[in-house]
Amino acid sequence: MPASLSVAVLSAMEAVSAREWDALVDADQPFLRHAFLHALEASGSVCPATGWQPCHLTVWQGAQLVGAMPLYEKHHSYGEYVFDWGWADAFERAGGHYYPKALSAVPFTPVPGSRALIAQDSNPQAVYAALAQGWQAQCQRQALSSWHLLFADTQEVEAWQAQCPELISREGVQFQWRDRDFGDFDGFLTSLTSKRRKMIKRERRLVAEQGLEMVRLSGEQITPAALKHFYRCYAITYQERGRPPYLTQEFFNRVYRDMPESLLLVQAHLDGRAVAAALYFQGTQTLYGRYWGSEVMADCLHFEACYYQGIEYCLEQGLMLFDPGTQGEHKLLRGFAPQRVRSLHYLAHPGLANAVATFCRDEGRQVAAYRDAAFTALPYK
């Protein structure tokens, strides 16, 4: 680490000012903003009691913040979306202790983007070196088994691999929609094959025929009552699986209070009353579909609220990319193309590291073949 740089570990986001932290954040990445990460902690969604111990890294050049990275000590693997349960189980059966581990990610948010935040006028290599020493020292101090960097963008993955060649890369696939100069939703439909164009028209028609009306609220148009109803719907999706929600009502209240300009709420109304809701976040170029729930069973409502409303909104607002969330081949048939996503992993135990590296190489070949095959199923002419 250059002598002029120093690393500090923060046990909470409130230990650094929002102004300093946000000066490092890409405006298209609302999930890395101080308000979002702080809301997770202040609401109790992310805390030691839920298995997430914040230990964020900050890099300083004198009194200036020149680098930062979210970091958590984890005591389980929930809320990550890059699944390492098999690694943990194998290591535990062999007599090791996989937990606690270190994790750099946005909790409960599988959105690709930067994880290392670096000031534009700084030396990136020096900041990466400082951050690497920071997470390595944290692993040693706390006897953590591993460090995991989830959903980093390509540029950051390559920078970390140059800094730490021992990191193991893991491949994944997500589905994203990108504007191809469609102009409007009818232009998007025109770009599709006849079969898929008819399918989408039929699905949207079915929603309307059930008496459902879609309403969009953005920013300060979202009322406390609308946000409360949204949370009821969001909680239903977890209750149906027999689990409590990851996020609390207080989290959403804080996000709305501190960053309302980043929010889009899509409601479905039946007989004048909201019965379903989808909450999106938006950056300067990208729309992110995140949370959804419904009080009613209705054909194709999920597709309308979570996909078609998002596409339509992007075309109206000039947003170039729509990330609707993880999983789901059903997105492919509706114009969402397969995208490569990657994570990086450091495992302190040599035997476990070798086994995981072999697994990730084999898995990566399968994922790449799947991604190539998925492209052939896209519905564009």
C-alpha cells in the first residue's frame, strides 16, 4: 500500500458522511448510495442479529476519501443469490468452519455493478491494493474462511484479477432488456417474431379483461399509504414460502424519505383499489426491477407489472437498460437477453480453494454453453 494511503474499517455506514461516500458512486447505481446502504442498517434489515455484520472498507489519502467498498461479516449465505451452500457443507463435513466469511455485495440485491468505489482523480491500482489489504487483514483478524465479491462488473473483475491472481472466478447468467431504438412499445413489439408479439399482446389483454388497471407513481407521487400497501404485497411473496421478509417496512420508509427520486411504484388497481404492486429503482440510464407482490391471483399480472410496465417506462423516459431481477427463463421469450455475470472468491484453505476452482471451471463451461444457447431463443426477428 502506498505510504500516503490508509484503510479504515467502519462498523456502520453512519460513520462516514453521505457526501463523501456518494462522491465515489456512479449515478446509475442507486444501490451503492449511502442512503440505500444506511437504510439497510438503520432499519435492522442488515445487522449482527440477522447475520450481517457491517465492516465496510474506506481508503483515505490524508483527510480525503479516495476509495470504499461495502463489506460484511456473514454467518450464513442467505440474501446473496450466488449460492455457495454446497461449498460450506463440504467444508463443514471435512471438519472445517466455513462461517463466518467476508462478503462484498449489496445485501439482497443481485444487481451487477461496481463494488469498489474509487475517486476519479486517484490512482486506481493503489486503491485496489489498499482495499485488498483491507479485506485480507479483516479475514485474518476475524478468522474468516473466505472473501466473496458478488455481481461485480467486467472492468472491476479484471482489475481484481490483476491485483489478486488467486481469486476464483464464477460465471452466471441474468436476463436484461436493452433499447434497440424501438421508439415506443409498439416499436418493440414490431421487432419481435409474430408468435411472441401475439403472446405479449394476449397477456396484456388478459390483464385488462380481468378488470385490472395499471398505475405508475414515481418519486414524491408515492404516498405513505401506497408504500404501506406495497409492503403488504411484498411480504405476501415471502409468507407464501413460509419465511419472513428480508427487508422491513422501516427500510422502505427510509429509502423513500432519503432517495425518492430513485423510486418507481407500479400498482394494479381492481375496482378502484390497489391489489398488487411492484417497486423499481432507477438510475440515470437503467431501470431496476426489484420487489413485487399481489393480494390476488390474476393471469399474467406478474408479467405486466414487472416486465411490460418496465419496458414501457424505459421507452418513455429514455432509459437504455432494464434489469428486471435475477432468475427466470420466461424473461427470455419477452425480449430479455442473457448477460454474463461474474463473482470472485478467495478461500483461505488450500484444499477447499482447489476443489472450488475445479468446480467453477467445470460449471463455467456449462454456463457459457447455456448462455450461447439462450441467445438463439430470443424472440427478435
